[in-house]
Amino acid sequence: MNSLCDVPGIKVGHAFNTEAKTGCTVILPETEVTAGVDVRGSAPGTREIEVLKPVRIIQKIHAVTLTGGSAFGLNAAGGVQKYLEEQHIGFETGVIKVPIVPAAVIFDLAVGDSAIRPDFDMGYRACLNASSNETSEGAVGVGCGATVAKLGGQQFASRGGVGTCSKKWGELVIGVLTVVNSLGEVIDPNSGEIIAGVKKENNPGFVESIPLMRLMSTGAFPSSNTTLSVVATNASLTKEQCTKLAQMAQNGFARAIRPAHTMYDGDIVFALSTGEKKADINYLGALACELVAESIVRAVKV
């Protein structure tokens, strides 16, 4: 399917409001999974990220939520928790099972109706919509209100969105889902061509971001950006290896977004290990970098 869902045991569900231009996406493993994270942007909005560090007691997670609505949208993760609790899934505390649901947000409040954001009910609905054959891209789920290349202001920005892709070799599979909502423009890594950028006011084509930045005063950049990605594989990885996979995958942002990882982006990559297959982490990381870049391009080309 060329989708994150090609990884065995991974389901993806979207829920969104097209009029308000916001939504959320849930990555729902069929069983608990090992996970890691790499936070490289300087303006992240997150929940339950700290537990993903290798030295923490939590070893497995039960879902990942990507949501619009900035910090308000983190409420969607509560709906995902409720759904998992009803399935009796979670970290065993001896009193009750607590679902571990790391979440991260993008800022889409300037695009649609800022008073309407992903909430508990939308997160729950995304779980109900989750399937193992989800291949939707573009303005769906968390990408419903995503835009890119906002250095010229929102009125000259290009559409962002969700992109997904995968790669198989033998029995091993690695898949990626990315929502791109970046400050910078999206470029084709192979040609260097801008495919989604700051639109020219009266002519077709795009204004290059880096020269535009030189003309702008410090602190004048739009602070409403973030690209989020989930990488999953059926390789057997430790938390440390998942963390390394997320770090190497994050390099895909720099391949397809110019500039990436700014002070005004909250860029984050989650990495999930779902299986028992053996694989070299260096090769996995190199492949994840390529797939992340591909997913970014696919998100804006739909």
C-alpha cells in the first residue's frame, strides 16, 4: 500500500473537521510497542514524551496521537486513552491499566476556526476510524489545516498535509507517516526544486525562503509551524535503538524542508518497533531518513 499500515500490527485512524480545518491522527498498534523519540524543533507541544527516554520505567506504549489545535489539541489524546481503556489496554499499575499515549501538536489555528480544536471526542473517533489499510494523504486528519512556507505570511503559504510511504525488503518492513506544517518550503531532494513554497504575489512560482529570511528582522518569523513524523518497523529494537532510529529519521526533514528545525518549528519524530525481525539499526536509520523525506514530498503533492 506504500503506507505506514504496511508495517504488521499498525493501524491508522483520522478524524477531522473540514470547515474548521483541523483534525487529529492516531497510530494504533494492535499490541504494545517499544518506542523512542527525537525532538529537534525548538517550539514543541507534547504529552507523555518524557516516558520515551531509555532510562524511564515505561518500556512500551499503546498509541501515538498527532493533532492540530496547538496545545489545546492535546485533549484529543484523552479520547485515545479512553478508547484503549475500554479495550483493557495499558500499563499495569496493580490498580488499573493506564494507556500510555504520547502526543504532539501542530499549530493550525490561523487557518480555519481557531475556536474549534481537536478534543476528547475527536481523538476517540479517530480510534474508531482506525484500520490496517489506511492510505489517505493530503488534507486529512492532523493535516487538515496544515500549511507550509509561511515566511511571507499565511496568505502566501502553500498547502501542507499528511504523507505516508513504506519500504519492504524480505520480511522486514519500515513505514512512515508525516504531517508537514513547516515554516520552510518543501523541496524535491533529488532535484532541489521547490514544490511547495512562499507563493509570489502576482506571478506563478515561489519565492525562495533563505533569501527572504535575510530581508526579515529577527523575531519577525511566523511562529505557527511544526512537522511531525512516525516511523514504524517490524524489526526488534530496544528503546535506545528506537531513539537512534528517530534521530536518523529526523534528517529526512532537512532533506526535504528548507530551512528545517528552526526556533519556530516543533519538529518531532517518533519511532516504533512492533516485531521480532533482526535488522541493522544503521541501515534502518538511513532508510527511515529517505522515507521521511519522501513522505514530506507526498504530503504536498497530493
